[in-house]
Amino acid sequence: MAEGAVVMEEGREGNAGQDCPDLRVDALRDAVSRLRRALAAHPARLPDRDAAEDELAALDAMARAGEPEVSRLRRSLLLVAGAVGSVSALAPALGELRAAVDGFGEVGVPRQAAGSADVGE
């Protein structure tokens, strides 16, 4: 039994030693899964439910493939948010998805750089 515990620890240690992108991909997969479950459980008819489900499937496929393209992640997030963003019951799961996508890069950097140039003029 003690040997089994050692094996488990070795397996965890191997995962913990991997680069940060794996952790970001795991967070993305978890967030996509949570929003998919929340959307499936939401009883109201949503006109863009199919679009949201399709985009969540695309996000899941990108996450499973490995290191996703940041611009594609952001586009998918925008489409999902447009489809379900007005549903307050889905807000926590949508926020988690946004945080997971934000983990792949600073979303506000280009806007801040442009905004700071305007202030200086």
C-alpha cells in the first residue's frame, strides 16, 4: 500500500513539474466544462444557445489539442459571451471562462498602450 502512495506522489510530481501552459490549458478545459454544464442545466430557451454550444465545443477541442491560439480563444470567448452573457445564472461560469482565456495573455495590453498614448498628447 505504501508503494502505491509513492507511485501516486511521483505521478503528481511529474505533472507539477510541467510548464505553465499545461496549467492554463487545464484551467481552460475546466472552465469550458463548467459553462457547458451550466448551459445544459439552464431551463430557459436561449435564442443563441446553439451558437454558444458550438463555440464551447470548439474551445474544448482547442484545449484538448494543446497550446491554443490566443486570438482564436478571444474570438470564441466573445461569441460565447454574446450568446449567453445576459443570463445572470451563467455569469459565474462565464467569468471563469474569461479568466481562463485571460490566462493565455494580457487582454488589455494593446488598449492600455493606445490609451496611454492618447493621454500623453
